[in-house]
Amino acid sequence: MFPFFQYSQVIGIIGSINSIGFFITALTKTHKLTDLLGAGSFVIATGWLTLTHPTLQGKELIGIVNMAVMIWGIRLAGYLFYRILHTHEDKRLQKFFPKPNESFLDTKQSNFPIGLSIFWFLQSMWAMILLIPVVYLNTVKYAHDDIVNNDSNFMKLAIPLFQTIPFLATNLPQIVDFGTFVCQFIGITGMISGISIESLADYQKYAYKEASKVILQQRKKIDSPTNPDESHEREREDEDHWCDIGLWKYSQFPNYFGELLFWWSVYITTLPTLISWYYNTHNQLEEVNVLFFVLNCLLPVLISILSPIFITFLLLRLSGIPLLIKKHNKLYGHRKDYQDYIHATPLLIPGIPLSQEEQDKYYHKIEKYLELKQAQREKETQKQQKEQLQN
């Protein structure tokens, strides 16, 4: 039910790369390797699956999906590495590095290096979970195992099982053929669109921020010193303004929309392979009833859906959008133009805005969650300060 051997290789590659990243980061305190190695592990693991595949002849779909994942990883790793070379720091890592005069394994502060190791472990899990459907796809070894081939194990079992249903008995090959075409067409189109949207959104935001810095420097030169308060306010607004150009006019987080579109499309593309995977990777045919046949077809589908569900949860509820909402609310929440922007612009999917009530509810939940986490941190800080005074 699961390609344990190939998946163990992927785990080993991803784990090794991120372990190396952890040790280098811990020793040098550098911020520059996190995303380069994190996204790079997708590329190396998928490249390994491609190189070790028995044959790609007649299995163009495997090559297309593998290439798409590697392009996605190379693009993301390259962009984030280029960005960190200019910003010089990753704010996510600051809390994991020791403060001056901090003792080793100080749980009251950064808990270095345990906290940093947990960060790298979670980054490893990110890659390991997202690549599950890709691993499944790469374990279909031979061209004649294609789901739409009537000589495949899957079709040899499926056709007799559904003979009692007249419509399926006469049309099953055509139905399977059409379903496979639809999944692959939607999936491949979605992968291309996802990479394009994410790349364009990242470029537009980076270009906007760089242009804002240039405008700010020019205004500093020409602003009148006779009104320093007005000058300071203009400077603060220029420096802190959110990106609202290009794709960002139609979605508050178009880069995350592109990423989610890409990984859901990878899953959709592999669906026909996942459905037929169990029978098309076993040489011996087993006589089964309809219930067991359907169960064996669904298990790979259900296991692999962890991939897009995980990245959706990660971006919508854990580390992506919630953290940016907190940052944006802190910087711009008092400004009416920002309030107008978030109420008029869809949160994620362009052209499909949340209702005012739904969006306010989402923001309220995120803010409450972040407030709770902040209260917990403040409580821990007060407790630590009290213990220090007692000592």
C-alpha cells in the first residue's frame, strides 16, 4: 500500500541535507542556508527518483511531474537565496540563535541549539510530506502499467468486477481514459499556472519593495527640514507600505495561492496513477471483491492527499498567512487605506473574495490565536523575570 523503499530513500536525502544545514547554521550562525537547502532538498530528492527510475520510456507523465517539481524547487531556492543575500537576515531564525552571554541549552531564552534543530526538523517534514504523491508516481515502473491500458493489472481486475453494472461493463475503458485525460490536463495546466503565479507574485513584491526604498531615499534628499514631523510621517508610510500592485491587487497573498495551486495540481495529476497503483505495481493478480478492490484503490489516494492538505494547513493556519496578517495589522492596521484594501481584495483566490463576514471571522480567529500565543510568551517572560529576582 506504500512504496516504503523509495520513500525511505527520499527521507534519507531530505534528512541528510537538512541535517547538514542545521550543523552549518548552528556553527556559523548564518541565515543564508535555510531556504536554499530547504527548497533545494525537493530538487535533489526528485532528481534522485528520476535517475533511479528503471525506465521512463512511455512514462512521459513521470518526467513532466518530476521536472515541474524540480523547476518549482530551483526557482524558490534561487529566489529566496538571492533575497537573503540582500537582506542578510531571516527574522524567523533570530529567536533560535543565542543572545550575548546566554548559556548553552538555556530554556528561558533561545534554547540553542534545540530550538534551531526543531526548526530544521519541521523544514524536513515539509519536503517529506509534500513529495508523497511524487514518490508514488515514480514507483510505477513499466509503460504497460498505464491505467488506461486494458492489458494492465488494474483493468484486468476492474472490467470483470463491474460486469454487473451495465453502464460500466460497456464503457469502463472509455470512462477511465476520459478521467485520466481530465486529471492530467487539469493537473499539468495547474502546475504551470501555479509556478507562474508564484514566481510573478514574488518578483512583483520584491520589485515593489526595492522601488519603495529608492523613492524613500530620493524623498529624503528633497524633503524640507522645516517640517520634520510631516517628513517623518511620509517616510514611515513609504517604508511600511504593503504591496498592492500587479497580482497583489487581486489577492492579498497571490504567492501562496500559486504555491497551493501547484501542489494541489501535482496531486490531481497523479490521481489516475494513485488509483491504479496497488494493482499496477504487483505482478500477481488476486481475486478480490468490489469492496476490497475499491479500498486498495483508495488507500494511496488518501495517503497522498496529506501532501496538499499539509501545505494548505501550513500556509493558511500555521506559518504563512497568519504571521503576515499579524505583521501587517501591526504596521498598517490603523490606516483606513489598508482596511479598505483587505476588505476589497480576496484573501487568497483572485476573483473569489470572502464575504465581509467570513473575512472578518478569519482575521478574528487568527488575531485571537496570535494574541493567545503572545499572552503565553508574556506569561513565561514574567515567570522568568520573577525567578531571576528571587535568585
